[in-house]
Amino acid sequence: MLINIDDSAAFCWGVVQTIDKVEETLTNESDKNVYVLGQIIHNPHEQKRLEEKGLTTINHVDLNGIDSKKSRVIIRAHGEPPSTYKQAADLGIELVDATCPLVRNLQKTVNKFYENGWQIVIFGKREHAEVIGIRGVCNDECIVIKSAEDAMNLVDFNKKTFLVSQTTMDKPTFFAIENAMTDKFKEIKGSDDIGDVFISKNSLCRFVYKREDSLIEFSKTHDLIIFVAGKNSSNGKSLYQICKLANENTIFIEDIEDLDLDIVRQYE
């Protein structure tokens, strides 16, 4: 049996940056308690490895009980809403901000459009950590959707509208939403020139969707695909579906215990 590993298999650069900051903080602040606000990464093995190095996962309520003079709190790649930064500042807690630059720029852009009076529409999962952060920069005055149908039912097309996406959502659905909203605004305005009432920003993570073509090719040229990712990872779920569409003999596992070896033996 020949086993190949996809050359592009790895964490995205935003996650790598976060992990680097965690390890740097654990090394340079060895006299401090190092916390991360929320699960550092949706990968249980990596989380366990970092916890063994001294990282402790906490939630927002826990912030009130830590010793600010003896602690450092890391903001993970997903980012946080402004209320979290204010809470930490009020408590005198020093933050290590590891927000993915793509997410940080998205927050700034959404805030700019919101301050200029645009209706904010987010393609994403309402309670996902990244979306909670985006909601925070527009005072939660936004519409979160998961489909073109949601857009048609929930968006007020009488308002100038700015559409963005959670960075880890799937590309086909985003473009379906964008096209549906574009057509609706053109219909209402009676013109193709709708830039003054509708702007769409493709804020999907390019690291993820640029891998799609190579991942499809890799999947098509192998008999069996074993896709390894955290079960709660949005990136993982999205890329797994791409593999599954390209090759129906695709298995999603999080750990070796999830792998049915009887299935693998069929390809010996």
C-alpha cells in the first residue's frame, strides 16, 4: 500500500502565528500564569500539547478571578469583540493579541462601513468566535446569514448594504449569496450600477480556498482519502466536504481511534 501526504497539509498561517505567540509567551513569561481566552485551536492534540507546556484555557467569566499581576491572557486567532478588550483593561489584565491579521483587518473594515451607516450582513455562524468578534465591532447591529435564501428573507434591500464572510465559510455559498444580493439590488435600482448601495467583500481565508484546486486533484488521484482535522474546526469541515465531493471514498477522523482499519485494508 502506498500512502501519500498532501503537500499543503498544515495549519493556516494565522493559526501558526497564534501558536508561535503562545510558545513565545510561555517561554518569556515563565514566571506568569499564561491563559488563552477560549479554545486556542480546534485541534485537541495541539491544545493538549500546549496545555502540557503550561497554557490554561479560560472563558470570559474566569477573567474576573485571575491575578492580573501574575498573568498573561492570549487572544486567539479568531479575535474578540471590543467589549473583551475593555473588560481586560478594567481588570488591569495584560493581553497578548494573537488575532489573525485577516480577521483583524476584517473587523476594521466592518467597523468603518458600520460607522458610515451601512447595513452589515455577515455570511457565517452567529455563535462562532470569529463572528462574535465581528458582531462586536458593529454593536451587534448586523444580519448573520447562512444561505442566499436567508439573504432574501432577512436583508433590508432598501438600505445600502455591506456583505462580508466569516473567513472559514465555503466559497460556493458565499458567491451564491453575493450573486443573489447583486441581482436583487439591480432589480430594485433598475440599473447595473449598484456600487453606491451594495458592496461585497470576499473575506474568505485565501489560504483555505486557494488550496481547493490542489486538494481536489489530490483527492481524485487516490483511492482512499483519510482527512484528519478537529471535529469542531470550520476549516476542517469545509475542506473535508471538498475532498468528499471529489472522492466519495473520503473518511473524516480526528484521532487514530476513529479510523476503521477494515476499510483501509480494502485498498491493500
